[in-house]
Amino acid sequence: MAERARKHTRRPSADAQDGGVPSKGFTDGEKDAPDVGGGLSAFLYDADGDNHEVALDGALVDGLADSDLLWVDVDSRKEAVAGVAELLPVDFESMSVAATSRPFIHDFGESFVLGVLPFPPSMAKPESEALICAVGHNWLVTVHDGEVGSLSEFADHLRGDSALGRLDAPSFLARLLEWMVNGYLDHLDGLHATIDDLEESILRDRADNEVVARLIELRHEIGRLRRRLAPHRQVFATLAHPSFDVISGSSSARAFGILADRLEMAVQAVDSTREMVVGAFDVFMTQTAQRTTNVMRVLTIVSLTLLPATLIAAILGVKMLPKYLLHSWVIWAGIGLMVVIAAVVLLTMRLLRHWL
């Protein structure tokens, strides 16, 4: 406890105290610490509920107790990652964000490195964002290119959480990955609301070409989401496998098992959302077919009503009619016949066919 007390009396550098990014602000006696450059933040959690941002240095790393948890978040600039690799047993070659296009996991015995694809801030380029995590027993390093929206939200969510120090790094990673999966689920909830609005417009017969274009766009977006999310199955299944209890034993295996189930639920939610889009498009096609049927019905009624009248008028207009038909009463009789035929057609359509 004395060692822990001495360690927790260390305060962050001036930059960290001001809320900025800690970089070179080491105290006296730490001048030999490697220059990690900018774009780095380090957070220390312990079982007593004490958690604060610290300046990363060799003394901090060497003084970590089993009940401590160190989270180091790094921008993907090479000098920052390389500096962290000098302090922690991080495999630098596995930490390249630019080379990460699919989830992966590499086991190094006492630590492991995995890459995941969190939900991107913009679906225009979903492949542009990756998150690399290096995990030891009581430390975790996350590397990313620029700001990761879901990661910053996760960090805000953790502030003041006194239970974090009771977690080992793999269990902390499970919480981080679950937050990542929840980012996909939250986005799907928004898509569900959009699809419901489109279906309402379709059912109210207010659909136009923009609705079709939006449905096609949603279909493509959901396809990209699934291609981005589904490959995590193999990585999460590896984490949940009992043989992967290299660092923390079965405690994290249970958390990773829950995470794998959560991922499967997210993939199924993506599939369900895709079916919703297909269903909305089917509703639109049904509405379109119904409108076409209504138009053909009107044309049929008009044709059956006017064609007999046209035929009668054409016959009466022929100059070679017999003389007994060349009287004015014939014209009125023809007009009456036209009216009778039109009435019979309209009554038939209303009473028998129910078209009117």
C-alpha cells in the first residue's frame, strides 16, 4: 500500500492538468523518458476508485500494481506509437492503422494485439476508420487514425467509474468492444426510424422517386454495415474461446462470451434492417401496382362507356343508309341508345365489379 500511495501522489503534467494532451511534461527525474510526441493520453484506474489522467513514463509503468489499470490512447503518428512501444511490450509492427482493413488478432503469449472496425462517423468511407488495441494484464493501448467518435464517447462514459480498477485489461477491452458494437446498434435504431417514416409516406400514397432513391441508398448502407461488422465474428469467437485465457483466466472469457453474443445480435439486427428495407420496397411496388390497376380500371370503364357510342355515331354518319333511317327520330333514338349503354356499363361496374 505504501508503494501504491507513493505512486498515486504523482500528479499529471501541466498539460494534463489543464485538460490538454500530455506529452513532454515529465517531472524532475524523468528526463530520460522517451519522447512519445503529441496525440497521446494516459489514464490510470485502481481498485480504490481513484482514476485520473497521468503523464506516461517509465516510472509509472514499472510501478503498476496488479490492482491498477493503465489505458493509453494514441494517435497513429509513428513517433507516438514508437514511444509507447519503448515503455510497454507492444508489437509496433502490428499497430499500423493504415494497413488494417479487416478485424484481426495476434497472440503474443503474455499480451495480444487485435484490430477492430468501429462504427465510422461517416458511412461515405466506412473503411477509413480502424482501432488497434494492444492488451496486457493491467494495461491497454488503443491506436487510431484521428478521432474515433465511439472511442471518445466511451472515454466520457468512463469518467468517474470507480469500478474500473477492479477489472483487468482484457475485461476492460470487452467493455470497450461492447461499446463499439452498441454504436452499430444505435445507428440501426436511427435507420429503423427512417424506414418507418418512408413506409408511412408510401402507405399514405405520398411516395415519389426520392423515396425510391432513399431506399436504394439505405440498402447499400446496410450492406456496407454488414460487411464491416460481420468479420468481427472470428475475432470475438477467438477471444471467447477457453484456450485464449492467456492473461486473465476465465474472468475475461465470460465477458468475451457475452460480447460474442452481443455481436451476433448486432449482425442479426443488420439482417433484420435489410429485410425491413426490402419490405418497404415491396410495399412501394405494391402501391405502384395498385395505382396502375386503378388507372387501367378507369381506362376500361371509359372505353366500355364511349366505344359503343362511337360505333353508333359512326354508323349513323354513313351517307349510304336506307331512306327510312334518314329521319330526325333516328338520331334521337341513337343518342338514347348511347345513354342506355353507358348507364348499363356504369351500373355493371358499380354493382357487379365494384370498380366504382
